[in-house]
Amino acid sequence: MHFLPEDINQYVEQHSQQEPELLQKLQRETFQKILQPRMLSGHFQGRVLSMLAKLIRPKSILEIGTYTGYSALCLAEGMQTEGNLYTIDKNEELEDFQRKYFDLSPWGKQIHQYVGNALEIIPQIDVEFDLVFIDADKQNYPNYFDIILPKMKSGGVILSDNVLWSGKIVESVKKGDNDTKALLHYNKKINEDPRVETVLLPIRDGLTVTRVL
């Protein structure tokens, strides 16, 4: 979902840094072989993730929702030399696909994959995080925030994807639409929490940047 007119969106992409060749290859193979390829972050949002990571210079990164590994590699571009990235996904069928591209990158040994329920896995990772990217099941966004916040370093940043949810957050919520209900709750929750400061950016399908105080 893009909220900018198509010609403006094309101009933005044309005047933003191009993605590395490895990510271009990953994106092509995702669209050729993997279901729901639109879940992939894509060129512009990927460059935003890369730029934010380079500004933050994290030593420890957590990603909830690996998909095919595109966003993990974007975040890794800004990671410190001795840093580590921990990425979690519930789909075990994508694990080999992800690993192939991780190992083709400079950060293969620093990217640690986990398969399963993120709410169960995160407490087992004995690390304080500088940067977190949430891009998984929307109904658990509030739960992810609650479990992550105590593990964040002061000044750390939490990025949350799809928070505009194709514009559904400003429409009448349909009966049974639990994803939209959860995102409405989440957006309000992180905006009002005194332990953090938050800005919601209308990038792609909405990206929230939350800084831990």
C-alpha cells in the first residue's frame, strides 16, 4: 500500500539510493518463488530502514517477522562491526531461503535465525536491544511492545511496520477485523506511553519510529 500518488512515489524512489545488487536479486527471487511477495519491504522502505540503522549504529538488533530476509539485510547495513541481529519468523519453510541470502552477505555469521512464536523466543534471547523492527502478526503488536520494552537500551529505537494498515485505521472497523482493532490500540498505546516518544511516518503502509527514553 502506498499513500503517495504513483508518479510522486516513482520520483521518490528514483531520487533515493539504489538497493544493493544482492537485495535486487533477493527481491526478484521472492516475487518469482514465494507466496505473498508484497510482504517484502521493497526498495524505498528498505533504504529507509538502512538509513535509520546507519544513524543509530546498533550493536544488537531484533527483528520480528523475517519473511525472506530483505529487511534484515537492510538493517544489518548499519550494524556495528561486532554487532548481532536476531530475527524471528514462524514460517519454517522460509528458513533455508533466508539463510542463503544471509550467507551471501557480509553479515551471515552475525545474523541469528529463530523459528517459532516470538513471544516465547524473545525472553530466551539474553540481550538488550538498540534497535527493534516489528513486522509480524498485527494482533500481537501490543504484546510485542510490552515484552520488548524492558529489554531495550535507553535511547534505543523500535520501528513498527504497517501501522496505517491500508488506511483502515481511519475507516469504520468491520465486525471481526481484529487486525485493525489491534493496530488502533497499538498506535494509541505507544503514542501515550510516557516511557517512549513516537512519530508515525506515512511511508509505504505506515512506519512508526519509537525512541525509548
